[in-house]
Amino acid sequence: MSDWFDLLAGRLDPLGTRQRSGEHRVTSRATPSAVLALLTSGDRPDLVFTERASTLRNHAGQMSFPGGRIDPGDADAVAAALRETHEEIGLDPSAVGPLGELPPTRLTTAVFNVTPVVATWSGDEPVAVMDTAEVESIHRFAIDDLVSPEHRVVVHHPRGGVGPAFVFGDYMVWGFTAHLVDELVRLGGWERPWPRRVVEIPDRFLRSGL
């Protein structure tokens, strides 16, 4: 494992922390959920994103990490994230090496309590859209590109507030997913200085969601 993997793993919560504390199964009306931030383990790591189907009621067309709700049969957030990733893009759970977790975040707009699971894979195993009702396409953006000043912006929401975002042509990673990416590049020691350009969120991303 390279130095940056060691650095990142050391800054994450240990696996199963939320399961042991029962934190991911909160008693509020928020639904316990998990997403998988999947990094390739090579010399030029990238992150896997899914473009949500345009027919979805919530967050249609937005970029996200694979994941979904934690089902009663899931042992913990890691199991749920791996299961959902397999269902969405066909990645064999045995090909994934979980590193740790980020603290759960409650998404009040979607009434979810989400535990982000950070993991690695070789990047060579086949992936494909398995659930077209949920996923439009799969994208892999290199960490080097994500932290490049030309791709980093601050987005302004028409309802007020600003947040991090990453722009690749017509694709924009913003909202909750962008906050996770922003945290990951900071924890992994990849962050670089960048001019904080403020841009508006394209209308096509504002049909629903954050």
C-alpha cells in the first residue's frame, strides 16, 4: 500500500464503527443508507461515479457514488455499500478492499442518514450499468484531474448557499457527493491550491435534489 493510502486509511473511521455503536440505524425518520467511494489502487488513482438515471424522481441526472439504503439483511454499512454497488454496476464485492468510513451525514432533503464507505479496487474488474432504472452511465475521474484548478469550482444554489463542485465538460459533481470528494482529497493529502471561481448550477441538475 502506498504512502497516500496509509495516510487516508489512518484518517478514516475504523470499519464497523457505526455498526458497533448502532449509529447507522438511527431511530429518527431518516433512512440508514451507505455509499461507496471507490478508489483505484494504481499509480494514478481515480474515483468511480454513477450518473443517475434521468427518469428518477429525485436527483435525476446527477453524479453520485454507488449506494443506497441499508437493508435488514445487511451486516453493516460496508455490506450495504458493496451490495448496492454490485446491483448498480456489477462489481464483484470480493474485488473491493474497504479502508474505512467517513462520519454519517443526514440528508434532510432526501431523509437519508448516509455512511460513506471508502474502499479500493484494482480498476481492472469489469463494470457495467446493471440497473438502468437507477443508473444512466458510469464515470471514472482521476484524482489528479479532480484536484486540478481547471476542474474545481464553487457552485451557487439559487435558493442560497454555496458548495464545492468539480466540472468535466457537461458533467458536474456537486452537492453531497462533491462534499465527500472534497473531504477525501483533503484527507488523502491530494488537495492543491485553486482559485475559487463561483458558478451557477445548470438548470438540468435543479429539477430535484439538493
